[in-house]
Amino acid sequence: MTDTPQLPDRPPRRLRTARQRRKQLVGLLFVAPALCLVLLFFVIPLGMAFWMSLHNWPLLGKPRFIWFGNYSRLFGDAQFWSSLRFTVYYTLIVTVAIFSVAFPLALFVEKARPLTKLYRTAFFLPVVVGFGSASLLWAWLLDVDSGLFSPAAYWLGLTAQKINLLADFDTTFWSIIIMVVWKTAGFNMIILLTGLQGISTEVQEAARMDGASPWQRFRRITLPLMRRTIALALILSVAGSMLAFDQFYIIADGGPQNSTITAVYWIFSQSFMSFHLGYGAALSMVLLAILVVISVVQLRLLRSPEGM
Amino acid sequence: MRIFRIAALAAAALGVLSGSALAQQKLTMWSRSSSEAFMPGLIKAFNETHKTQIELQIVPSSEMVQKYATAAAGGSAPDFVSLDLVYAPAFAKSGTLEDLTDLAKSLPYFEHLSKAHIGTGTYDGRIYALPMSADASVLLWNKKLFKQAGLDPDKGPTNWAEIEADAAKVNALGGDIRGFYFAGACGGCNAFTFMPLIWASGGDILVDGGKRAAIDTPQMHDAINFYRTLVAKGYVPESAKTDSGKNFFGGFATDKVGLSPIGAFAIGNLVKNYPQVEFGVTFIPGKDGGRASFAGGDNFVVTAGRDNLAAAKEFLEFVYSIEGQTLLAKGGSLPTRSDIAAEAIKGLDERYQIATEAMKMGRTPSSPVYNDVFNSSTGPWKQMLNEVFFGTDVDGSVAKAQASMQSILDAAAD
């Protein structure tokens, strides 16, 4: 008769589950304050917005329950779909533009050299200005008579007359893109900078010793190791751009000829100009769903092989 | 017996208390910020001479509708509101307003109160709003530039051909000077200044009691062509294309614009703040003559269910008295009672007389969905105007606006 190896003594099942339950309860207590805040300021308002979206809810008068009437109306709302198309187009362009500026800036300010701190501060400075204030500033800069760009170009003899940059779609659109890049590139620069600084210098050194060119080091080492940082910056940039409103409202007022109305502008217009609160809520729910899908797709695409 | 005496004394004391409470009734009133020049003075004068006291709160113009609607829904609305007259039908339809029909009809001068105000204040045959303050659209011309251009500085144009000819001559002065100004991306401003061109030419905007849009008409196309010509010939500054109303007044105040349709509010503002601008005031004409004006301003409304109609009547009687009308006129509002209007503006700038005459013929499209159709920056009116003034597809834009407006009106009628 051979002795079978004995497993170490384990607490009885009932005791184990009781301890686990207590542990879970303590954990729950720790997250409870945060959970309450999320519940109060996100889940409940979201639920209310959804409830509102099931009603014909005018600002004046009594709400009427209409099931999914607002959602079916939304499918035939040409302006909403055109606003959404414009928002996606803007998001693609502005995200590429921001990264094209923020990445070189991050690489530039990464290395310690004279005046690096000054550069970092200077590039980051526009970020601390609110979008509303920045838009007001640029609305003035772009003014055809009393602004800066148009009169300056005219006085310098670059244009035969003062050109109203906001009277044409292309000039309006690109003016706003430049403004947004000026305003947000510094923020993305800081995020990317933290990623860059997280890459071990030893890895870079080893690659250099092996004869890798700067471009090869950037492509094979810097970019792959920054995957997570880029994902974060990209998700923030895309989500922010999909929700763009202030700059198009303040600078262009959706013009010229309603060509720069973003999805949020349309929601604002339906909710607070036309006072169709139920329909505005339905539009918001659809935009939220679209944003969730876009963010999930981005996370999947940017997930590193070993997991995020 | 003693107990009875004490009870009688207590009842008497209560009566005195409640009586004094009535006499000292304190009511709240909201008015939008654009009335800041005259409403505080008017309320102060009323409070000084009446036992009923009104506490006035000025609300930013852009927030008034949301604020009042939200407060009414939450039961915290003020007793009285001075509300942009175009919103009166929407509030009346929602049941927010007290029926003022009997009060209105009891006023001996009811027939002389601004018809446009009463028109927008009437819903389903009942009167829910009465005139508070008024503004009428007129045409301003710059006398100094007219003189420099060789035109008669004392004679304003009386039809579209004359406007175009005058604008051409002023424009020919060169430099930054332009012949004509209008805020090309502002729905509300152009309701105020562009609609009269159509009315004075025999056309209309809303017909069948505000149930049908009449946008796609020969008069509308003529008026559009008139503005397009002014733009195409370079008489309109480049900035007008994107002016969403911020420069509605400022355009003419630059002293570099020959003609501009604008509100009577500009008269007092120019005299006070831009004394260097020498200007004349005339009526907005039709294609071949005629005249018309958009009646703007505020209506007085009472929040429903407050049981304060006696105080409302007391206040309105003061507003419509010669003292009230004079105070309004001095502060920059036109009188709202036509039979004493001439007396109320006596001693004021004589150009107010033209504006007062314009007010008498003033019109305002009335609809519970006025905001959706005309004021909203993404609404069909504003979208159409910007497209037809500066775009290429006039017929398509007008047809689209006609259909879009009609669908909004139809939806509101359901």
C-alpha cells in the first residue's frame, strides 16, 4: 500500500465562499463612491435621454410617447446623414493633420537641448485656451475686414482684394482645420512624448550598434513600442473630433450655406434652436452608438499582439 | 360676547393685513436684454406711481425662450414676460399663457394697439399677448456719401431701381465704400428687412392664417434677383456674405455704406453713438414703389394660472398711457398705440416719424413654428437666403425651402 500524496488542507467550501464574498463586498465598498458618481452623472442621465428619445418632447407643451418614432424619422433626415458624413470627413482629415504635426513636435522636444522647456511650453500653450475662446479668437483673425489674415494678405499685395475666407467651403474648412491643429497638437504632443520617453534607451542603443538607420529605428522600434500611446491619442482625437461643435458654430455658424454643420451642431440645432428635445435625444443616442462602435474598432485594430 | 369681539377684531386685522398685502402686491417680470434701454426706466416709473410693484429681471435675449419655457414647466415662471412677439403663438399653443381677451377688449383704445402684435398674440381666436415694445424695419441712407456721389442727400429711394441706381453711384466713390449692406447669413435680420420687399411688391410669406408657405412666388424671385444683382455688381461688401447678424447694425455704422435696410432701433443708436454718420430714413419700398415694414418688438404676456389680471391691467394701462408711450419712445422703442404715437415721439429725432409710420403698416408672419421656419440658423429660411443670394441654384433652393417650410407647418398643424 502506497501513500497517496495528500493535497494541502483547504478550508471547507462554505468557509471559502464566505471569505470570498466578504472580499468582494470590501472591493465593492471601495469602488462604491466612484460607482455612485458614474450612476448619478452618466447612467441615469443616459437612461433619461433614452426615455426622452422615445417621446415627442417639445420644449413647449406636453411630451407624447411615440415608441421609436424619432428613430424612424432619423433615417429620413437628410441633413443628419449629411452632417454625419461631414463629421467623419472632418475627423479623418483633422486626425491625420494633428498627428502629422504632433509626432514631429514630440520627437523634437523629446531630446534635452537648449530651450526644450520653452518649446514644450510654447507648443502646449494653445491647449489651455478653451475651444470657445480659441474659436472666438480665430473668428476675429478670419474676419474679412477687421481680422488679420485677409487684410494682411491684401496690404502685402498678395491678393487683389480682401478675400472672405469664410464665404467658401474649402477656405472655411481648412481654416478651421489649421485652428484645431494649432489648438490640440500640443496635447497630442505631450501624450506621444510620454510614450517616447517610455522606450528604453538601451533598445535604441542596441539597434544603433547593429547598424539600424534612424528611419529603421523609428519604424521597427519606436512605432511598435508606442502602439498603446498612439492608440490612446488616436481614440481621444477621433472621439473629440466626432463631437466637434464649438469651432463650427462660432467661426462659421455652419456656413457657408449649411455646408459645415457637424453631427453635434445638428443635435444642438434640433434640441435648442428648434426645441425638439425628444428628437435631439434620439440623434444623441445614435451618435453615441456610432462612437462606441468606432472606439471598439480602433481598440481592436491597435491592440498589440501580446494584448493591451 | 367678549369672544365674539376678539374674533371680530382678529378678522378685521386679517382683513387689513390681506388688504395691505394686495395693495403691496409684488410681481415679477422678465424682459430680454435688447429692451434694456427702456424697460428698467418704464418699470421704475410704474413702481413710483403705483402700489403694485414689479420686479424686473433682464434675461439675455438668446436665452429667453428656453428659460421661460423651462421655468413655466417647473412652476417658477415670472408673473409677466416681455416676449419677442414672434414666439407668442408657440407659447399660446402650449397653454403657458393666460387668456387676455377680456382684458384687451376692455381697453377703450384697443383698436389703436399695434395690429401686428395683436396678430401674433392671437391664437385660436383668443388674445394671449398684447403689445409691449415695438420696432419697425426701415431703409437708411448715408447723406454724406449721397452728397459725395452727386445724389440729392435729402431724397431716399422709393423703388428698387432707385436703390440700385443710388447704390451704384455711392459704390463708384471707390475704396472701401460700398453701395448697399445686408447681413447675408442671418435669418432673423432678413425676415426683418427682406420680407418687406416682397410685401411692398404685393407678395406674401405665410398665407391661410399661417398654415401655408408662399415662398415660391414671382415677388420672391424678383426680390432675390434684386439682391443678387446688387451682390453681382459688387455693391455689397464681402463681409455681408457671412454676417450672421453680428454686423447687422455695424455695417451701416461704419459710415462706408450708402444704403441699408435696418430696424428703427438704429436711429437712436446712430444719433447717440455714431454722431458722425449723417443719415436719412425712408420706407422699404416694393419693386415699383409701395412701402412695407416688418413689425418687431415684444409682446406682454401673463403666465397662466396666477390670478393677477387686475395688476396686469394696471400695468398695461400705464404702458399705453401717454407717459408710458413717451418713456418707451425715449428709450428707443416705437410707440405701440397709434392714436397717441405722434404725441409720444414729440421732441424726439424727427426721423422717428417715418419709423412710427412704418410701424403702423408693420406686418409679422404668425406661426407657432416661426422659430423653426425663420429664425433657426439651420432652418429653411436662412438656408434658402444664403443659397439664393450667393449660390447658383436659385430655383432649386427656393423650391426646396417651399417644401421644407410647408412640411414644418404641416407637422405643427397635426
